[in-house]
Amino acid sequence: MKLIIRRNQRPNKGLFGGHKGMIFLLDCQVVLTRKERELMEKYQADEYLAEPPKIDGLRTGVACYTPSILRDGVTHECKDVTILLQTEEIIKEACRNFKILLTVMATFGGEEVIHYSTADETQGPPQATAPTSSPPPLR
């Protein structure tokens, strides 16, 4: 999965053509691999909602993004760069959450083996991987 982010700006003109600051533009679009598109279709994950992150313990008030919205592309206009950055962070978090979901979807029908040792405790959480073989049939 790739997230393509484009930032731009344009002058904000007043009613009589006077300069009233800048309008900041944020264009975001997700590009999925063939396998990720197949998983989305198989699990009907187009409308999965990624919860927006909290800033200082409060919800940001910005809408959630679904994979279908991000795949089609979304554009935001705002007058404040900090709002643009917050919106960008929410979109990045939505993509991270969806990538985790895709990773889990890819592990169904196989098995995941996680090795734990004392050294692993300092390396962070284990990452799920796609199954390498089909599970044996149930008898």
C-alpha cells in the first residue's frame, strides 16, 4: 500500500480581490497492490472505519476515512497549516490501521509462528506475516 500526499497552496482572495492570506490544500490517495485489492474485495473492507487519533486526549473532530474514500482520493482545503497537519496525521493513522487489518486478513487460512525469547522483549511487538502454507485439513 502506498499513500500519496500532495500539499499545495493558493492565495485567498477577498470579495474585491484583496489578499486575505493563503488557502492550504491537502490531496491524499491510497494505491493498493493487486493482492491488497483482492483482500478488500474478499472481505468487503471498503467501508472499514479507522478511528481518528486523539490529540491531547481529545478527538480531533475530523471525519473518519474509509479505504474506499482514500482509494478514490480526498482533497482538503483549510486556512490553517496546523489543521492541515492534523488532518494529514489522521489520514496516515487511518492508513496504518487499514494496513494492519489487511495483514491480519492475509493470515487467515494459514498459521502464524511467533518465537519469543528474552532478546525479543527489547525489539518491540512481533509483526504478523502472510501464511506460507495451507493448514492441514480437519478430520
